[in-house]
Amino acid sequence: MNVIDLRSDTVTKPTDEMRRAMAEAEVGDDVYGEDPSINRLQERAAEILGKEAGLFMASGTMSNLVAALTYCHRGDEIVMGDQAHMFWNESAGASALAGAQIRLIPNGEQGRIDPADLEGAIRPGGNLHFPPTTLVCLENTHNRCSGGVLTPEDTAAIARVAHAAGAKVHLDGARIFNAAVSLEVPADELVKDVDDVSFCLSKALSCPVGSVLCGTREFIDEARKWRKMVGGGMRQAGVLAAAGLVGLDTMIERLADDHANARRLAEGLANIDGLEVDPESIQTNIVIFDVDPTVGSAAEVIAALDREGVKVSSPGPHSIRMVTHRHISGEDADEALVRTSKVVREMK
């Protein structure tokens, strides 16, 4: 029985072209700024996203942390959605290391934030009772909101409120290219109103390691110091950057296949009695669905699916997440549905 791994697009492995590029990569000491492959990746990423400069990072979590460290002083406040990856899945790094307080406001449909909620949450500097809001964080696509997509207009509305209050806007764009493909707009259109953006190479783009943080040259110069401080200064890491360059050139357009397979999954799951999902809400490669308590807990369903060779994850006690990626075909999606239907039927 073949294993169908839908836990995350982080399980993707590098393509043959990536492996060849890694083996042949030109390298140097990146802490000295002398790795030509990393320099090319940083320049290429910044160009694609319409920013002045880029900085290669070990992970998306490191990119988000370094952005917070660069913008915030100890005792500042960061506002983000209550379903943000930075809040749920990054070990409280912004609070523990940047010393910033996190203030949560609701994430609505597709991960959107209401500009009115943001305006009410932002606290100006100068009042000794309050932490000043120095940073607002957005997420596109939104991991815990079934891969929901923010449009350029969604982002611009939040940026206007934040900038009017003197706060910066960081975009956790781990899967920003999924958003661009889904909306059929250039990625730079999605990030033009934010001060900086990070994106992952190691998720849907199928690279083995890495993230790139992009923003103004001044921001990136300051971020470089913080990257060094948290242990992210790498040496001959051009072997990793080489895969990133291939990913940017070859893996973006094919994301539409992942989106189609996710929709295929959602439509099938919606027809399984005991599971609940709205296929119309699935825009990219993440499908989150609810499990009726009469079937069992998410943990019980996940264990049963694992025994059937389907690996999934869970964002909550009664919900399950499936993520499509380069290694999941339409046939795999269909087979996953057959096995899922069998598990649910046997558990009811």
C-alpha cells in the first residue's frame, strides 16, 4: 500500500534539476556576502517581489522572527490575526526574543482582518500605560484558514490603517506564490503595500531548505545583523540557494495543479457523511475539514487514516488538514478519498 502524505507541502523533496544545481553550485562565505549563488537568489527574489533587497534565511519561522526583531523594541506591541502562524506555530519567538507583546484581532473569512478591528486595536506611542503598536503582521496564504488568499485590495486596506498610525506591515508570505497563482496576479502586486515580505522555498516550491525575507535595503541591512544574532549566518550555503533559484524558475506555474487537486479532495470530502467542508472556500492547496463528534475525535481519525496509509495533520481537536503538493497526483487524491471514506464509515 503506497503512503499518501498530505500532512504538509514541507514534505516535498528536491527535483532532479535542483539536485544537479546543488551539486554544481558556485559557493562562498555568505557571512562575508561572498556566496554568488545566495547573492543571485536574494536579488532574484527581491526582483520578483518588487522589493529593494532580499536575505536568505534557514526557515520561514526565522524570517518572521527576524522581521519582528528588526522592527520592534522590547515592550512594543505586534498586532496580528488570532489564527496567525506566527502566534500558533512559532514557539512565541517574537515575545520571547524580541520582547514584544502580541495583540490578537479576529481573522475572518479566508484569513482576512477587518481594517476597523485593526484601527481599534492599534495603540499609539507616548502613553506610558500602553505598549506602542510598531508592527502589524498579515499572512498570505493563510495556513489555518484553509489556505485562504488575501487580494491586493485586502492588503492595501490594512496597510493604510497601519501606516497612518506609524506602524510597519510584515507579510508572512510563506505561500505567497500560491496566492499569486490562485488570483492570477503577479506576486509583486500582492506585496506592494507591505514594508517587507517573507516566503518559503521549502514548502510548495519543493526546495529542501530555506526562506527569503525581502524589503528595503535599509531593512535588510538591519535584518542581516539580527539573522547573525539568532544563528542564521550560514557559510557555503549556496548549495541550498541553487535549489531555490531552480524553484523560482520552474515550480511556480505548476502550483495550479496542487490547487486543482485540493479542490478535488474538498469536493470528495464534502460527500462523505460525517465530514464537513465547503469546497467553494478552497482557493489554494490546503483543505481543512471538520469531523462530526459521532465519528470520533480528529486524533482518532488521524490514527485510523495512518493505518490506511494516509498521513494528515490537525489544526484542532475536531478538524483535519490535508495539503496537496508536487508529490500528490489527481489519482492520489482520489485514492485518499476512498481510504478516508472507508475509515469514516467504519468509525461511525
